[in-house]
Amino acid sequence: MDQKWLFASSKHPNPTPAADIAAAIENPGFGTVFSDHMITVQWTEAQGWHDARLEDRKPFQIDPAAAVLHYAQEIFEGLKAYQLADGTVALFRPEQNARRFIKSAERLAMAPVPESLFLQAVETLVRSEKAWIPGGEGSLYIRPFQFASETFLGVRPSHKYTFCVIASPVGPYFKGGQKAITVWSTDTYTRASAGGTGSAKCGGNYANSLLAQAEASQNGCDQVVFLDAAEHRWIEELGGMNIFFVLDDGALVTPPLAGTILPGITRSSVIELVREEGGTVHERPYSFPEWQADCQSGRVKEAFACGTAAVISAIGKVRYPGGEFVIGDGDSGATTKRIHSLLTGIQRGKIADTHGWVHRVA
Ligand code: PLP
Ligand code: COI
């Protein structure tokens, strides 16, 4: 049987009044509004995971010599809690996040959070913060993360970790909502290389992507589409999402999981759903020149980005130093829209969940 974890729970000294919560979740944007509580759990070599708490969300007391502040031993996850039509609250495949969190911990030489602790921490916080889940297209974004909390400047794996879970009511990740996004292909920066941390969800990968993302913004683009580090030719993924291409024969193409891209839970769900319907998905290397030629010839009709934050977001245009090309008619296409409805329909309990992916918590 799964281990049962007890979370010591303390009363919030100054809880947000219901009317203020309602106003805060009406149009929350992404990542700016936070709920009242958080989960914290500590790890030491002597005690393992201990001191699990559900407490009010407040700043950490952290020593200036804490290892995370110097060597970036930090990992995180992202998943959403949805308000379903029948009044219940559900998560989508949270055990997949728990397993990926363990893999990320192993890659960053950190003590892994057991799957049972990860799931019970997320469920406990979601039950506590139910009032913060927006209706309509919104959701409560759950951010579990873990960092090296030992006060030590030597370079070796930390002997102390903190695991924390916070919650943030969110709307669409992109300001344009459902409008197709434009992506930037940089010829200067790469995201990950063989043997590196590309398949782990660690903060360092995102720090590394920020300058390329700034270059994208300067060029009027929403996200960076990263190419491989060795040949600078093969499409990998976006800064915070995986990528799919829709061909004129209806087949989908997506880059393979070769160690340099994040194994997205949305990506694997899309592959499974499309294959189950009898559709074809090729997980194969796909190059930037091939993409450009296929858009010009009409072989590629659509492309979309996918991830927890981005859901399914159509890509309408690609810019690179010296040029740009349009995908299909530059708008969200029929296949992208259909996959978006199917996935969100299952996540929100409007379409039957035949896979056991919808995990009810409250
Ligand atoms: N790739 C990167 C770099 C990401 O940050 C994310 C978001 O978590 C994804 C892909 C998509 O992963 P998921 O579908 O599990 O959210
Ligand atoms: C997520 O989709 O959960 C991510 O972590 C990606 C980030 C762009 C917010």
C-alpha cells in the first residue's frame, strides 16, 4: 500500500475574503496571482522526508549560502486542477508529473520525492485551495518544486532539500488567447545538448532559454523554437512546450524523445489519442530546412505547440534571422482545433475519460 503522509495544518492568520478571491480569479492572466496556502516538506540525510506542512504562503527564510542560490540545484513541475461541470475538482495524469519529478531529481543528483508524497501534497493543497479555481477556460496551476537548502558552498549534491507546492489561478498562457503564435528560430543559442539536462525539468534550462526568448520578443515572436546543439538543424521543442506538425495526408510529426527535450505529458497524451483514433504520428527527426520547404510546398498544413501551460496552441508563422514563412493559412487549422477540443474535453470532464487520466480530488 502507498505510504500515507500527514500534513500538519495551521490556520492562515489573514485569509483572503471570498469576494477578493472572486475578483482575483476573474481574469488572472498567467502566473501573477497566488492562493493563500502552500505545502512544505523537508529532507535531510538523517530523517529523509519529514516535517510535511500545509501552511500559509509566505517568503522562505533562506541562508545567503544556500546551495540552490549558487549552483542551481532546483527542479519543478507544472499541472492544473480543473473545476468540472459536475462540481468536482480533477487533476490530469498527476502520477506522470510525480514520475517525471523523480527523473528530474535523479538527473540533478537530488533526493527524489516519493510518488505518494508528491501526489498527496498536490491533492492536499488542491482541496485546501478549491475556492481559487477559476471557472470557464481557467484552471488552478499547481507548481511543485524542490531545491537544495543546505548552507554550503562546496560543489557537491546538497545534504538538505525543501519540497514545496504553491498554486496560482490562471487563464491562457499567451496574451492572444486562441490566436496562432509566431515562433523565432535563433541561429545563436541552443537549449540542450546530448548528455545535458534537456529532458529534466530544472530551472537552469529555463534560465538558459531567457536570452533567446528576449531575442524572440525583440523580433515580434511569442516563443523560441530551439534546434539541436550538434548540427543546428533538427527541431527540438519550444522554450516551454513540445511541438507537432500536421501533414497534408493528416499524419502528425513530432521530434523523438532523444534525451534533449522534455517528455511532455500533453505530448504523450496527444500521441495516444491520435493513434487510438487510427491516425498516424511519426516520432522522427524533422529538420528546419524540411519544415520551411514543406510549408512552401503545402505538405505541412499546420503546426502546434503543446504543454500544460500552453494547452494546444497553433503556430501560424516562423521567423528566423533574415526571413520568415507562414504555416498553412497562418491561423489555427482544423486538426489543431479538433485535438484541442478532444484534450480539453477529457481534462474538463466533458468527454468520457476511457484512460483513467482524470484524477478526481475533491
Ligand atoms: N517542454 C518544455 C521545455 C516545458 O517546459 C513543458 C512544460 O511543462 C513541456 C515541454 C510540456 O510538458 P507538459 O505537457 O508535461 O506540460
Ligand atoms: C508548464 O507548461 O507547466 C511549464 O512549466 C511551462 C512554462 C512555460 C510555464
